[in-house]
Amino acid sequence: MDERVTHRVAVGPSGIELDVRDGEDLFTAARRLGYHWPTVCGGKGTCRTCFVQVEEGAENCSPVGPLEREGIESLRRPVDGLTRLACRLRVEGPVTVTKRGVRRRMQE
């Protein structure tokens, strides 16, 4: 049994719920749990395709770091903690985000 602490992240509009481990970013958690998350760079923080809109629980999100700040600014969005890069976002409690295109990966 895995005793690790997890935090629930709800992803709209798909209705997916992810259990994100302490210290794990949202993008990595989604992939670990078998979901496709839109990306070009594969989670390196450079393509900015993985960005999400935080709807609830912004107070449970990690601070915006320099690479993420640069990415958000390049998207011409305010660095207000509500637009985040999923590959940099770590959570410490329940959070609700919006990201279109997140879906269960097909089994081959």
C-alpha cells in the first residue's frame, strides 16, 4: 500500500480527478496515472502548451518560479497565480483547473 500523501486535482471540462503526490508536478502526475496532457516539450517548461487556468485552490499551489514566470509572460497572461504551467505546478491541497485536451491515453 502506498502511504504517500496525495492531493486531489480536478481537471475541467473533462471531469478528470487526479491524485497528485507531494512534490510531484501536475503534468507528471497525469502521465503517471495514464492521461495524455497536451505538450510539445514533454514537461521541460519550454513549450508552454501545458498551461492551465486555476479555478479554485490557488492558495494550495506552489509559488511561480523564474522559468514558469517567463512562460506565463510569453503567453501574454498576468503572473497572478491563476495561469500556471502544469509541468511546474505542485500542489499542497485540493485544486481545480481548466485544461482542454486532457484525456485517458489509449492502450496499444
